[in-house]
Amino acid sequence: MNKKLFKDISVNTLQVMTNQFLGVFIFLLISRGLDKSSFGELSWALAVLTFVTTILSLRLEQIIVRNVAAGEDPSRMLTVFAAHNLLMGILFFIVLSLTWFLVPAFHNKLSLLWMLSISQLLSFFALPFRQIVTGRSSFTWLALLSTLSNFLRAAGFMACFFFSVLTLRTVLILFTVSSLAELLLGVWIVCRRLAIPFRLHDLLPAYKALIKSSLPQMGVVFLNAGIGRMDWILLGILSTPVRTAEYAFTYRAYEFSPLPLLVLAPFLMNRFAQSEGRSVSAERMDWLVRLEMVLATLPTLLLVLSWSPLVDGLTGNKYGSVNIFTFLILSFCIPFQYLINLYWTHEFSRNRLSLIFRITAVTAIVVLVGDSFLIPLWAGEGAALVLLFATILQYLLYARVSSFGGQREWARHLLVAVSIAVCSGLSAIWLTDSLILRLLLATGFYLLPAWMTGLIKSKDKVGLLYKTF
């Protein structure tokens, strides 16, 4: 077993779990400490800024990780990406400030957006340093860099919550301070500890080359940004801050759910980039897909069963039972997410950006049209239904054109995993009202059929994970 790989996977798993825990902790503190209207306004502003910064980045971070992992000069990559983000961030802040001062009709709506943009832009400026660390597979430094901001926010919000001073103002201050700390630490790690300096020589030609390589995916950047946050933005426009807050809470919980995917994703990107797009063996891919389907469905099943009592208890009865149907719909997206990520990483590593663009365009159109019709009718539930349909459609489109072998078995694994999870959950609900017994029964009902159908095999070994990567 490769000791470095074992260490990298262990460290990355620890940092992802730590960040997810801290993220959930911060999220719960804010959602409980703020009233629904304030939380809805904050969520809407975050959605808008996430949408904007994603577009401004042109998703160069993915290209940077791929290029650095493939052996290109990290100094050149750092310099051009940092210069791009600095330029785009400053231009956006100037435009937003001018709009705030020159259009008084939108002053109230833009005030929160303007103040929150300071912290978001600091995180935007820190992004190049994080991607260089990821591309270099320096996962110990990545763990430190990625957790600092969340540690500071968690400590600050806990103190504010304890002393009953958690307001939108304190949220904005803590966001800004923690983002600045992340930026400064990123500069120190990359430039001092990893000894990767900025290289201003031939900056313009290098920047032109990077932008040229990203041109095919610029449309994908815009469309993906829309898919990820269009529902939040439209809810803020077509619905009320309260309904926006409810959906934003549920969607964030849905984003936190596929924890194993966040652990596997950087290794998949580096693996495919280093092998120049060549796939691993069909046997290992089949094992990986089966593993992903179990990880995508069993934890999600347990979370769905415990959603109402758990979330209502943590949020003071604000976001639990009122959102159960919305979360149930969103949870069905998770198994498809795993396979979509696998397909996307493979195609991206092979530079098939036009294919990714076409699939993403279809998905984005479905989301935009569907949200426009269903959000006014059913608010968050409508947005969740649209996302589920669009996710399934995106998976089918990738499966249709991908060059991966053994995809029929992948589809079978997905259907088996989802079917077992649904039947296990319904059986547990029918048999008992006790939450603990439901969780135990659902787990047992899941594992036995999973073994009988071959989703879990007795000969499966953890060592295959290391061989796969």
C-alpha cells in the first residue's frame, strides 16, 4: 500500500469531515440565531454572490488543479490565476458600489449584498492558493488552509450565540475577518512553505494561454452557476424571505449530505489528470461505483428518517417538519450526483469541454424554465422537483455519450441502491414509531438485500481504493 496515498486520503478525509462538521455547526447557529426573514435575506445575498464569483472565476480553479497535477509550472499557474481573480474581484466591487450609490431604489436590497461582498471577495482572492495546494497534492497544508476560516467562524458565532449578540452585523464581521485570515494563511503556505513564488515574467502571454484553454468551458461556468443557485435567486424574487430561508436551509443540508463525494472528488481529478484521461480498470470502476452507491443511499436514508425530530430540535422547530418533503425530494438527487461527478471528471480530464457544455446547457434550461413555473406555485418544493428532474436528465445525457465501459452495471447498481433504500425506509416507518428502532431496522433492512443483490460483496477490499487511485 502506498504510504503517501494512505496519508493523503486520511488527511483529506479528516479535513473534509472537520469542515463539514464546522460548516453544519456554523449553519445551525446562524439559522437558529437569526429570524427567518433575516436568514432568508442573508441566504439570498450569498446565492447571488456565489453565482457572480463563480462566473468571474471562469472555473479556472479546475484547470489550475488539472494543470498543476499534470506537471505544469505552479508559479506560472499561481500568478495568472491570482491576477485574474484580483482584477475580476476589483471590477465587480466597483460596479456593485456604483450601482448601490447611483440606483437608490435598490439601496436596501443591495446594502446587505455590498457588505457581504467584502468577505466573499477575500475568499475569492484566496482561491488560487487553495487550488495550487490541491494540485500539488499537499493535503496536510490543504487541511490547515481549508479549516482555518471555519474554525474562526465557529468560535466567533458560538460566542455571539452564547452572549445573545448574533445579528446580521456580527455575521458580516466574522465572515470578513475569517476570509482575510484564510487569504493571509494561503499566501504564507504557498509562497513560504511550498516555495512557490509569483512569477511576473511573461504574465500576459501566460494569462492569454490560460484564458484560451478555458474558452470552451466559459459557457459551462455560467450555466453551472445558474444550476447551483438559480433556485435560491428566483425564490428571493418570486417568493418571500421566509420561504427562501426554508428552502436555503434544506438545500444547504442537502449539500452537506454527500460527504464521501467531497473526499473522493480531488483524488479522482488528480488520478484522471495524471493518467491523461485514461480510465482505471473496469473491475476497479465497478467496485468504486458500488461503493459510491452505498455511501450515497444508506447515510441519506438515515438522515431522511431522522430529519424532523433532529432538525426541529437543533433549530427550535424552525426548519424540520416544515421542510421534510423538500429534503426528501432533494435526497433522491444524491446518488445521481455521484455518477455525474464521475462522468464529468473523466470528460474534463480528456478536455471534452464542448460535450460538457452541451449537457450543462440542457440542464440549465430545464432548471430555469422549471423554476420559473413551479416556484410561484409550490415555492421550495417546486424548486426541489425541478432540480431532481434536471439531475436525472443530466445523468442520462452523460451515460448516453460517455466512453466508460460497464455503464449498464452502473445503472443497475444505482437502481438497486435507491430501491433498497426506499423499501428499507418504508418498512422501518411501518413497523415502529421509535426513531432509534427505525434507524436500526432501516440499516439492517438495507445491508441484507445489498449483500444479496451484489451491491456489497464479501470479497470487496479497502485496498482496491488505493489501487484505483
